[in-house]
Amino acid sequence: MSTVEGAGAEGQNKVQRTYEAIRSRIADGTYAAGHRLVLGSLAKEFKVSPVPVREAIRLLQAEGYVHFQRNVGATVAAIDPVEYQQTMQMLAIVEGAATALAAPYLTKADLVAAAKLNDRMRASLDKLDPPAFTLLNHEFHEVLYARCPNPRLVEVVRRGWSSLAVIRDSTFSFVPGRASSSVAEHDQLLDLIRTGAGAEWIEHRARSHRTATVDAFLDWEADQDKAPEA
């Protein structure tokens, strides 16, 4: 019994590869907001038929990365600055609290793992790959809040990260200069935890670290709005 491309394991692999390739380009800014996703061109580039491209775009649309415009077709969705700001503010509060509560339960191995992740982020600054840097950043923070004794709070933090990924994977694509500051702030947060600082200081440092990122992005966006059109 024959199957069309897009059905069966081989077809699903083509959809997944195409999805990951397009999503990566959206995340790193290669495909900016408003960029048209033309099925024929993408199919030719990825050496597949239009079927897996269409399915990949549908997946991206469901996740909020792509939307359809009448008489235009599929385009990369713009970042909603209000939604971004609100999500980051929420994450700053809940992740800060979760990190402070987790601090007494972190082991030496946890702190070593977090420090190694931050060192990898530091080593990548010269040739910054925003999506890869963001993944390391996520892993770093996951180590610090995962031992929070309140599982409901951990769940809320993880939902916040998931929501943020839908808005756009990597803030560092738009404000790459923020990356070095982020690494330095990680060092400060680790120092507070290692020295047994009070929960209020750890929570404040974790929260201000998050709000500094959203402030950097909003400043960048304001500059974009002021920039004259070419």
C-alpha cells in the first residue's frame, strides 16, 4: 500500500526536519517578522515536496510563530511587546520565588552543573548563537529552580518558559549585547547561593536579572520604532 509524502515515518521525519529548520530561522532572526514563507521556494531549498513544508507551517502556526494573511499567505508573526513584557514580568516574580525557595536544597553537584553551563555561555559570547545560548540559559535556570519544594510553583515557572518560547525563543537574537550581562548576573546569583545569602537577596537578584532582559528588549524595540524607514 503506497503512502503520500507527509504520511508514515519517513514523511513525518521530513515534516519534523522542515519544521525545525524554519523554526530555527525564525528564532535567530533570519526570518524576521512579516517574512513570507513561500511553499515552493522552501520546498526547493529543503529538497522536499510542498507537503511537508505545508505541514511544518501548520505546526508553526499552531504554536504562534506563523500567521496567515489574506492575499499574502504564511508570514512570520511579529512579537507582541505587551505579551512579551507581561510574560517576562510574571516569570520574574515566580522564578525569583522558586529560585529562592530552592536555594537551601541545591547540592554541590547542582552548583557545579550550573557554573559549567554558565561557563559554556561565557565561552560562546565571541561567536554568539542566540538559540543555542538561550537553550543553555534555560538549562542554567532550570538547575536553580527545579529543587523548589513547592511543585505547583515549579509548574508555573515551566509554563512561563513555554509561553515565552511561543512569543520568541531568543531575546538575544534582538539584543545580543545583553548576553554578556546575563552571564555576569548568573555569576552574582551563584555567589549569593554559595554563600548562603538570605532568601530575599536571592529572590531580588533572580527577579532583577529577568527584568533587565525585558528592559533591554523593550529599549531595542523603542529604537526600532524611532528608526527612519529606508
